Amino acid sequence: PDEAALQGAADRNGQLTKPPGALGRLEDLAIWYAGWRGDARPLISAPQVIVFAGNHGVTAQGVSAFPPEVTVQMVMNFEHGGAAINQLAKAAGATMDVHALELDRPTADFTTGPAMTETELVQALRVGWTAVDPNADLLVVGEMGIGNTTPAAAIACALYGGDAADWTGRGTGVDDAGLANKTRVVAEGVTLHADSGDGLDILRCLGGREIAAMAGAIAAARILRIPVVLDGFICSAAAACLANVRSDALDHAVAGHQSAEGAHGAVLAQLGKKPLLDLGLRLGEGSGGALAINILKSAVACHSGMATFAEAGVSDG
Amino acid sequence: PDEAALQGAADRNGQLTKPPGALGRLEDLAIWYAGWRGDARPLISAPQVIVFAGNHGVTAQGVSAFPPEVTVQMVMNFEHGGAAINQLAKAAGATMDVHALELDRPTADFTTGPAMTETELVQALRVGWTAVDPNADLLVVGEMGIGNTTPAAAIACALYGGDAADWTGRGTGVDDAGLANKTRVVAEGVTLHADSGDGLDILRCLGGREIAAMAGAIAAARILRIPVVLDGFICSAAAACLANVRSDALDHAVAGHQSAEGAHGAVLAQLGKKPLLDLGLRLGEGSGGALAINILKSAVACHSGMATFAEAGVSDG
């Protein structure tokens, strides 16, 4: 972040026509945003939502309540404007792009070997990296991939330890037997790849193409100084792989919401991120991140649009 | 609410391209909104924010960190577009109206007598009642009035019992001595008016013109079937006076946020309302309610804009 912009924004914040601190977290968000944009009085006018889609060999283990063909069906739904994320991106004034990553070639089942080769990982990271619009001023990355709470749980378990059951949730809605099976699958994968290296190697062994693409986009946004709003459990697992490699890798990101997927709160706690929203969403697609865009826009609009005490002729107490 | 619209909205919700319940509270909000609008597939296109301003005789007791002339200065700021609520209403796509209620004639100091006569109460309620645009499809009421967390605390204490200290907070930022003084003032007022009658009489004895106007607007919105997003502590105290008179008086209202003003959470608990946002705001003006408008808009946009499984050709698990 730009220290001069941070300081300029903090100074401006102290002069605005409100009691000190009365806008709560909106004040912190605006100053943080100003720092990353290098502008003490910024605007948000070009948010971008990107949805990445991928398929997962591990679905052969029966980990999802939905069949894998739903991934490509939902990509069509995104392209035709019919999904939740289409409505949420529009309500947030954001553009939306969809990238389907080789849906007819799922990753390998991570209970039998690495989900991806190094080449496949790099290709997926690059899709994410190049999907970010350099002119965007706020980024939300979302995903679609039947079965992908299973790799996300495996990543979290590999990164943070504990039992597979601590990190495995019901995803789109598996029953008790399904949850027990899913937990077994996560445990098997984490055990098989216990010798994997850093966060990127864990991402390769246990992740998926859309998860890697999200990581690539989040990393690119940092270089481009585009602040990021994280979505739910799967997005946070992707982000966590970056944070494992470099502890400050997510300083340009805020947590848009806390998902109802069981372990999301624990992942956010590991990342040191306090969610902006907690409305029981567990959809993915970038939905919780997109819903939080307006919070950021509102924070920055107050910061940059309000009059100072001097400008308004208001006594400052 | 319209039972047919509620049922139609619930049926539609079950067919949308998402796992059941995956949009969490957004689903409940959309169905609730549909019921009040009598339309199973509604839109939100005309939200209205109204800010009422009033002055308070009780400021003579030194209950605020700001001088009373700030009320009229901030009304000028609202009219010139420089306040937080101007930016937040704009970010939410809402119109904004400001009504200043006899700022040069403060209410009486409620530690020496009733804040308002019956005539004054009715005049203030009427200002609120007539301020609501019948063509609005969502309403936020906010306020400005130096000293008005004191009457709000007194109203809450009179309605719900307990000690004055349970309901008295720091408002715009009084210090420890100021808080002790403010608590004494609240206790004196509640004791003096212990024989007041129902919620409307408590509003007359302990409230203020802008608080009564908020109550009038919330009541009018119910008749007009315009759903309401409640703002913070003072708005909730106004709403609580209505709920005391008629237990279902706030069924058309949701809590936009939980304020950082200490007792707001307790008032919301008494009203049975779970806030949509909890971002540490304590500004008033309608700021927290306005910030929540986009949540409602997004909920309704998903509900009414998403494709069904049949329309999108997506397998429903």
C-alpha cells in the first residue's frame, strides 16, 4: 500500500462531518482501499466479478449431492444471465466474466494421485492471472465446480492440520452418510499427499483448476493494486494457498462474508480476516463477495464524497 | 402480507438454480418482501430515505458531546449533499428527503415535564406520515438531533424496564463523566413520567419531534405496504413505541444493522429483529438502514431475476 495515500486518507477521514469513528468499519475500509489504490480520495467505478469453473475427478467418490454435468449446465446459466451471481454482479454495478477450465477433462481423483500436474497447475494459475481486467478497481473471484468443497476442505486440512472432519462440511447439501463419506475422502487425500510442499504444491495435489485460477487472479490483482473481496469457503481455500507461500499475500483482500459452510469461519480466522457480511449464504459463484461490493463502494463514497467540517460550516464538537 | 404472493414467492424460490437454502437470509428477505408488496416476483426500483431533524430541550442538561446548533448545521449539510447519508442513499439508488421539525423550538426538557404536548406529538407524527412517498417501494427513516440518544434511551427504559444505565450509551462520544450525567438524566425522566400510558404516550413524554416523525413514517409505510429497513438505536426506539401499541406493527420492517450504540442490540432483541449488518456504525441519519438497502435489492433481484432449473436446463440434484 501507498503510505502517502494511507496518511492522506486517514487525515481526510478525521475531518469529515461525523463524530470520530461513527462510520465504524466503513472508515477502515475506505482508508485501506485508498492505500492500495494510491489515492487518498478514491472512487470505485469498475468492479469486476470473475467466475471460474472446473470439474473434479474426486466426484467419482460420490462427494456431491449434484452430478458433475451440473458444472457445464451452470456455466451456460452464467452465460445466459440466469444465475444468482448474474443478479448480484448487476446489483453491485460490476462486470462479470466466466472462464470454464477444460470441463471435459476433470482433474485426477486426489485419493489416487495428485489432482493436477505441474503443467496443469501453471495453466490454471495463468487463466486466473490473465482474467483480471487491469482497469478494474475492485475484484471478486467466484467459482462453480460440482464437488469442489471437497478439495477446499482437503486444502484447509493440509494447510492447517487437525482432523478431516474439522474441515469437511455439507457443501450443496449431502446427508449424514454423504458427509461421512466426504470426510473419509478428504482424510485419504490429505494422508496420500502428506509430503506435498508449500501452499502451491498443496493446491496442485488437492485443489482443482478453478481453485488455482482464483489463486492466480488474487495474486495478479495484488500486482495491479486492485483490492479483492474474498467470497466463501472455496475462494478462501484458494487464497489460503497464497498466504501459505507469503504471509502478506492477502493484505489487499477483505473477507466479503462468512459462509454457512461449516469450516469457513475457521479458515477466515486462520487468515485473520473478519467478514463483512454473515447472512447464511453457501452458494459460491462469488455470491457473498459480490454482495459485499456495495459495502466497499458505500465506504469509499462516504470517504470521498462527504463534506469536511470546514466545508460544511459544522461545529466539530 | 398477501398470502398468495408469499406462497407464490416460496414456490418460485424452490425452483431457482441453486441448492435449497444456499442464498441463506436473502431467500427469506425476498419472500417476505414479496408478501408485503403482494407480488410473487417483485422488483425494488424506488427506495426512499427520509431524514427527520429535531432539537431537544434536554440538551440543557449537557447530555451531548456536540452543541445543539449542529442540528441545523447538519440539515444544511444534508441539503447540500455533504453528509454520509447523502452518499449512502446515492450508492443505494435511493431518493432522499429531509424534514426539519421546528428546530428553533426544541422540545421541553423531559426532566421537568413532558417533552411534547399532545398537539405537538400529533403534528410530528403527521410530518412523518405525510413524508412517505406512496410510490416508494422500500423505506429507510433516519434522524438528526443533537442529544437524541438520550430520549431514545429513556423511551427504551420506559418500555422495557431495568436500570437507566442498561439503556444509556455514549452517543456521539461523551466521556465517562458525561455518560454518568446522561444516565442520571435518563433515570430522572423515566421516573418523572412513570405514569405515562402506552408507547405513544411514552413517545410524547420522553421522545422528540424527529423520533415521533420516524414513528409516523413507519406506520404510514405499513398502510402503504412499503417495507421498511430500520436504522439504529433512535430509529429502533421510535419503532418500539409502535410495537408497544400493537404487537404486529413492525412486521413490515427488518433491522438494517446493529449499531455500536450500546443498547441497540437489546432493543432489537426486544423487537425480535436480527440485524442484516453489524459494521460498528453509530452515526444515525439512516446510515445503517441505507447501507442495507442493497442487501434487500440484491435479495429481490436474485429471487425475481434468476432462472429456474427447468428454464436453464440444469439438473436439480
